[in-house]
Amino acid sequence: MRDITVETVDWRLAEPFTVSRGTQTVQPTLRVTLRDAAGYMGRGEACPVYYRGETVAAMAAGVRQACPALAAGLDRMGLLGAMPAGAARQAVDAALWDLEAKRGGTTAFALAGVAARPVLSARTIGIRPLAAYREAAARLASWPLLKVKVGAENPLAALKAVRAGAPAARLIVDPNQSWSVAQLRDLAPRLADLGTVLIEQPIAVGDEAGLDGWVSPVPLCADELIDQAADLPKARARFQAINIKLDKSGGLTAGLALARQARAEGFGLMVGCMGGSSLSMAPAMVLAQLCDFVDLDGPLLQADDIRPGFAYANGCVAHPLIPELWG
């Protein structure tokens, strides 16, 4: 039998974080802890996918519904059928990976068959006044890869300000579905000239047919469009990469399956996050070993983190292999 603890944690952000959908000052998080009869403990955290209507209260209720099966020994594969995809399942799946690794005296990286190398992560700049874009970019100019959140209003001016502040950085542009297809087609060539290497989910989900027959000068990455492998047909011949967020896919188990199917179909891979602490990032670091682009700077957007947390240096993020951090 297992004991299950479900709790919520509100991580205060270092500054208000704004995307085209709105602004947040706190990152609500659900934490799940599993303890087995032998004394081994596994932990997982997940953040609600707010544009799907998720809340930590609803996530907690979903986990509690699964508690009898979890207590009786439900494993990761059984979890796929016991809970729907989403952040609640991600928290439980992460705890199961952690528990399985510790019981076996190994790591989640080894269980997944991947290395545990540091990876280059993007650093995110949220929407802000134009002058503040340049100031933020200048502070982060040592990062080789910057992810810039923009809306439909003045995105080119925002990106020019970032380029002025960080002349050497490669750029990922993320409009969070706020552009029209016509705006994307107009802006893409100019974004290429500014050193943009990826445009992430520029148009609204449902508008992707407008991309048919057009080849963007900057690769397009589907984010909100893709949750599961079954969603991949919507991106074929329209997007060149997909952003896998484990809070969307419902955990590392499903995320790895999505990554392998997407790669087999010729898509590039990005791993992202909804925010959160280093504990929230931990399973995504396993997936990051398979990805072309990594965006796991969630802990840096917060005023605090779990201790010890991920190590960030020179644009890279490292996962310390220690028991306290989901090793």
C-alpha cells in the first residue's frame, strides 16, 4: 500500500509575467507525494494549464479520485487510462517516476534510457513596454537563446528592442496565438532578418489551415495545438516543430511517447513548461535530452525555488542528481 499526500503551493513570481492572454503574479502548483510500505518516497509537481480551464483545486480533486488505485499500486502505464491527460496526471506521473527510480536505486534518466546532461535553455522575456524590452534583453544578453513574448500590437518593435539589448542572442518569438495568418506571413521574413530561429504558436488554434501551401522563412512550432500524439495530423505540413509541455500531455510517460512519434514523423522537438519550481521542471529535463529547443526557465521567473534547485549558468541548466531533487 502507498500513502498519498496532495498539497498546493503558490510560488510568488519575481515580477509580473505577461503574455498575450494576461498577467500573473503567482504560480499555483500542485504537489503529489507517494510513500510506499518500504519507506521510499516519490514527488511530483505540476502547474495548471490555465487556457484549458485547469485550476489547482480541480487538479487536486482529480488526484484524490485516483487515490484508491494509487494506494493499491497503480503504475505509470495504468495511470494513462486511469486519469485524463493534463496537469493533474503530470503531478502523479512524475511522483511515480521518482518512486520507481528510488526503489530501483537508479534515476529517472536511466529508466527512460537517456543521458543526464546539462542543456541549453531559453530565457523568457514577458510582454512589457518597448523600452523595457531592451532593458530586459540587456540584462540577459549573456544568454545564447532568448524567448520573447509578444502580442498582436507592435511585435516587430518589441523584437527590434530585444535585438538592440542582446545583439548576439538567438530569438524564439512566442505570440501565444495572438496573430492572424496574414500578420504572420507579413512578419516572418522580417523576423528572420532579426535572427529569429523559431516562431511558437503564432496563430489561434483552428486557424492552421491558413498555413497550407505556405513555407515560412522561420520554422513554426506548434504549442497549444498539440497535446497528444493523436493531435499531430493537425500540424503536418504546417508546422516544423512541436512544443511538448508535460502539464499538457499529462506526464513524462505520455510526453516521451509523443516525442518519439513526432520525431518519427519528421518534426523538430521543443520542451517547454507552464512555469513552476525545479521540482516541476525535473521530468521535463529527462525529455529535454531528446529535444532541439529547451525552455525550462520556470524557476528563474519565481522569487523562490525548492532547495536545492536546478543550476543555471551561461544559458545552460543542469539537473543535480541528488535524492532531494527527483534524482
